[in-house]
Amino acid sequence: MAPTTFVLLHGAGGTGSSWNLVRPRLEAAGHRVLTPDLPNRPGATVSDQAAAVVDLARDAAPLVLVAQSMGSYAAALAADRLAPAHLVLLDAMVPAPGESAGAWWDAVGQGEAVRAAEVAAGRDPDAAFDLERVFLHDVPPAARVHLEGEGEPAGSLFEAPFPLRGWPDVPTTVVSTRDDRLFPLALQQRVARERLGLEPVVLPGGHLAALSHPAEVAEVLLHVADGLRPAG
């Protein structure tokens, strides 16, 4: 069987380098790994991002699409055209039909979930937004170099309604982390159950687990690839 091709998709405003600590672990196991920078120019849409993924991976088989955070929108749209062997969502948004990335937050109650999680953790729920507190709290200094080049996502990415009638008919694994301060674990578990009927695999780490816990993230992905191998 041919090596699995993993296409690892970053979140809003990110770059493919956010996967730099996961990628070598997959390659060491003999797999092919692609980490594209998704379109983020003014006016770019999640459909543009999906088209870039389709162009990149149209001939790959077996193919596993992996999406972090808002990369799930592009992954779902690409999966609808590519029919990959598997989809993996890491601390990701799960859109409902017609739901834009901008509307998702209120639709799933993200603000209320964050407030409840902050109170439960003994942190100030009214503290001003801070990148260090929300995103970088568990990312080691040496790993932060892989965030260079990241910036604000194009506002247009949040505008278009999710065009599919449902989640693509592709085997899907949801991976959530225990200390994600943007999408708290309880929120991710509820959304995965309600929208996909799935129970997330829970790992340590925050929203940028590919940098803070790359070994654990890679282990899940390698397990997915092992499941694609024919029995015997």
C-alpha cells in the first residue's frame, strides 16, 4: 500500500509552519506530508482555500486531511470534492449548513463556554483578550519560531455561508485538547456530539497543540494511518 499523504491545514491567519513539529514525525514513519499556506489575501474565501487544497492533493491516495481550528471549513469543502480516506479535526470548528465562520461563534455559544471555563479555572473571565493567555500559555519558547509569518485572517473568510448540506460522508476523527482557552473542551465535546455524533479524542495542551504537544498529535495521526492499512 502506498504511504499515506497527510495534508495539514492551519487555522485562521496561520501558516503551514505551525505543523513543523508534527510533520517530521509523520515523515519518519514513511508518510508524505503537505503543509500549504492557505489563501489569506483580502477577499479570499474558504472556497478559495478549499480549491487550493484540491489542486494540491487531487492525485493523492490514500489521503488524510487534517484541519486545525478554522481550517475545518476548507477541509470539509475539499473533502466533498476529493473523498479522502479520513478527516481529522484538531481543536476545530464544526460548521452547520449555511453557517459562516463568522456566525459560528454565537451559534455554538463560544463566548459563554469560554466564560464558564475561565471561572472554573480560577481565571478572570473579564480579562482583556491577550494572545499569550489564550494561545501561547503552553507553547514552549523554542516552538514559537514556527509561528513567524502568522497574522490577521482576511475578514472575507468569515463571511460566506457553509455551502454543504451536511458534513462530508468521510470517516472523521475529532481531537480536542484539555486546556484550549479559545474553544474549551466542554464546548468542543458538545459540538462534536451534536453535529457529528462523535466523541472527541482528548489530548493535553491548548489551542496550538501541534506546537505544544506535537508527539501526542502525531501519535493520533499515525493511528489513523495505521487504520487505513489492509488487514493481514
